[in-house]
Amino acid sequence: MSSPEPIVAKGLGRQFGDNVVIEPLDVSVDRGQRVGIVGADGAGKTTLLQMLAGILDPTVGECRVLGFDTRREAKQVAAQIGYMSQGFTLYDRLSVKENLSFAARIRDVPDELYRERSERLLSMSGLGRFTDRPAAKLSGGMQKKLSLCTNLVHEPELLILDEPGLGVDPLSRRHLWTMLDRFRSQGLTMVVATSYMDEAERCDRILLLEQGRVLADGSQEELLRPAAGRVFTVNAGDTGRGLRELSGILAQIDSVHSVQWLPDHLRLVMNADIAENQLAELLPEGTHLAAAEPRLEDLFVLRTDRRAGEQQFPELARQDRGKEEGLVATGLSVRFGHFKAVDRVSFEAPSGELLALLGPNGAGKTTLIRALCGLVAIDEGNARVAGVSSGGGSTALRRQIGYMSQRFSLYLELTPWENLRFFANAYGLAGGAARAAIDWAREVTGLTDIPDKLTGDLSSALRQRLALACSLLHRPRVLFLDEPTSGVDPVARYRFWRVIRELAASGMTVLVTTHYLEEAAYCDRLALMLDGRLLAHGSRSSLNHSLGLEADATVEMLFTAAIEQAGTANSRALGP
């Protein structure tokens, strides 16, 4: 008798009150298969996973996991699977070893098997050197790997993962997926919800969810087939036009679905099949057009039926202020006791530059930003932001900067309007000046139809745009963005980066940190950090050349090569 299929769901649906989160759907997963579930914030990914795991009962339909009914036999399901949720699921005061031991005990893993499995898992994850460290003291990447180990110690037949790489730096994500690949080779079935398209690309099959409905289901090759011949790159050539003007022209063409504005070219996704020569006839004379390979992000934008880049932006006057009015850091160091979090960092970012600050967790990126903003003391060296010294956090400095922190710096119990009015007041704006600033920030960020409800009830994408609007109210000369698109879907990221490009084009200096390395391609230059030091700083093409990479090497390849050249034995970068 053959073993039951890992997952068979028929007519599975869920609603909360009158809100239908998952419309009735059929889904099955074959043994040993890795299935990726992608979708915008609020698409229903987590709800679907929780029903598959037997945590949440469906409103309609039925689901069998490993032969067990998830509604009537939830305990049997729980015993046979591993489920790794989005949030922190460890006991923060317990050590690595204690967390793993506890997970084994509640799964009834025999002592002799636990000893063998724990040794193997700790070695595989790189956590063997940290067995006595409390979970709360681990880095984000180490916590994710420990959580994965606790869900593998009983050797489940099915592993369900909800955003395993969210908020984790690229090197830690790579290590995490190396672990998953090893278990995949042993036949482990996996279902993974993710907002990272590079993670979805690792899956045998991809389900695209939109508002609780399955829009697409198939392999990456199958899903991308309809997008073939519909993706192009365009640069301004000798038209005399800038990319901003050219993108505005292209956005008015009915057959153009989306326009991505990158430092040296535009990327087009078309609504329908169109021959290259036909598209060329629609473009201004002198532009350079080339076909491009479609990506999962392109498919996402097309299939969700939301035109990306359609927003009309207000005219932003160009303000050329000179190099000294952007960012200048010279030998900047920050210490916490004996620990040097930022080590003699020097760089420049002139007015109007979009700079990506990249590095693993703990590299010093957030500390560097906070030092530039005057929020932590500079121990050595100096920095100037928009011509103002960063030392001391003066009122003059605060007037020049906007800061969107890694975690949304909004008051969730207030409405969006109340948040905007609060921050306007904090920037010294009142009366007509405050109303004009709010109207301008809403227009720039596309929040003209902002919902009238508590901020905590908004989607992540809307909170992101609201946080950006709040940081722009006083029209800062320099804008700091710390992981601004974490967990946000590709359509929202398209729109976000168009806004940032518009602001940079107006003369605003923008420094952004991101774990989505493909997003760094939007930036004019890259700065790579490791252990508080600046490893490299320059344009993508110049860094590829200096690192001995091909001209078209991805940002991930560049990032990895830079760190490896800095020393592959560095435990913080390449270890857990």
C-alpha cells in the first residue's frame, strides 16, 4: 500500500466574519515536492499555511495532510509535520541547546535519536559553537536556523515555512536555503510562503495568490512562458531626454503595463505580445531597445492585474546643492564599550545620489545611519549631512534629514491622518503650512485615497508608504531608509522605488539599506559593509570590474565576492 499524499485539499476556504480571506480552492502537493506560495500582503498566504498545518480550521472544504484530516485529526498532523511561523517562536531565555532539547521532548524523540540528530543539526546550521547562548542573544539569521532545527529534530515528512528569509541578511538566507536543499535531497516535502522572488525560484512549483484566489499554479518555466517576448530594456540613447522624461512617455502607451526606472535604463513589461520592431516604432527616435528575459517579478506584476508605475507625480523642482550638501563621512567610528560597531568609514554621496548600503546582519549599517542622523555619538572622525555636522544631533541637522527606520516608526493606534498631523507638528509645521506639507507628501507617495482607519489595520505596503510620507513632510535634503520594503510584494516595491527615484532626481540624497539585493540595482552606487568596515564603494559596473566579475554579474554575486575576498574565514559573515 502506497503512503498517502502529503497534502490534498478540496474546496478549502476560510473567512473571518464577512471577510473572505481564502476563496474555495483545490490544491495537492506531491511527495518530495517543494511548493512556493507568493502573493501580495493580505493575499491569504499565512491563512492558507495555517489551514494546511491544522492550526486553523477551514470554513468550507476539507484538507488531508499525510492521510490525516486537519479538522478532526489535528494532533496527528502536528506530530508528523514541522511548521515554522513568521514570528519569533523560540524561548528567548533558553539556550540554543535547551530550545532544541525541549522541541525534541514535546515531539517524543527518544534520547539516543535526539543525541544523533541534534549533533547533526547543530553542525549543519553552524550553531554548534553557540549551544549555551540564549535565543534572545542570537542574530536574526541564527534565530531562523535554530527555529528550523527545532522543526526538523523529529524528522517530519512535511515542512511548512512562512517567510523563512524575512528580515534575514542575504548570506544568512543563503545558508538557510543550503540547509533546506540538503533535506530536500532526502525527500522532505516543503511548502514555503515567501515575498522573495529568488526564494520562489528555488521551488518546483509556484502558487500565485491574489486576494485569496489562485491566479497561477505551475513550474517557473510554465508560469514565465506567457511573459516571453513581453519584457524589454530601453535607454535614452542620443534622444537628449532623461530617463524620467522617457519613462513618462512610455507610461502613456496603452500596451506598456509597467516601467521600472533603473540608474542607466528602463525595464518595460508589456500588456500583450508585441514584436520588437513594433515597440521600436512607438519609442522616441534615438532610444536603444533590447529584449530581456522575463522574471518572476514581471509575472507577478502582470498576473495581479495592477498597473505598476501608473501614478502621476507632482513636479519636483531640481535643487542642485553640490557634493558638500549631500553626505560626507570621514574616518567615522562608533564604539559601544570595547566593541567597535563602525570602524573608520569614509564615503561621499552627493546631492541627488541614490546609495545602497549593503551588508550582513551586524555589519554596522543601522549604527552608521544612526550616527549620521546624530542619534548615537561619533567616537572618531566626522560626518556632514546637507552641510551640517552630524555631531550632537542639533536642531539644524534634524531639519535636513528624513529617517524611515527598519521598524515602522508610526503610531498604530492612530489613523493615518493623525500620524501625518503628529509628525507635521514634530517638524514645526502648523496651520496652512502643515496642511500643504501633508497634501504634498500624500501626492508624492500616492496616498491620495488613504483609508480612514487605524494605522495598525493597514497593509504593510500602505504603512510603508505612510511612514515614507511622514519622513518627507519637511522636505529633507537627505533621506535615510532602513530596510523600507521588508515583506512588501513586488508591485508595492515597483511603486516605492519609482517614488525614491523621483525624489533623487529632484536633488534629494537617499541612503537605503535592503536585504533584497536585486533592489540594489535601482541605486546609483553601492557601499558594502562587513564588521563595521566599508569593504567597497562605487557603481555596480565599477565594483564588478574591481572584483574580477563579468559586467552583467548580479548584485548577489558582487556582494558574495566582496565578502569572500575580505576573508572567507570571517565567522560573522559566513557562519551563522
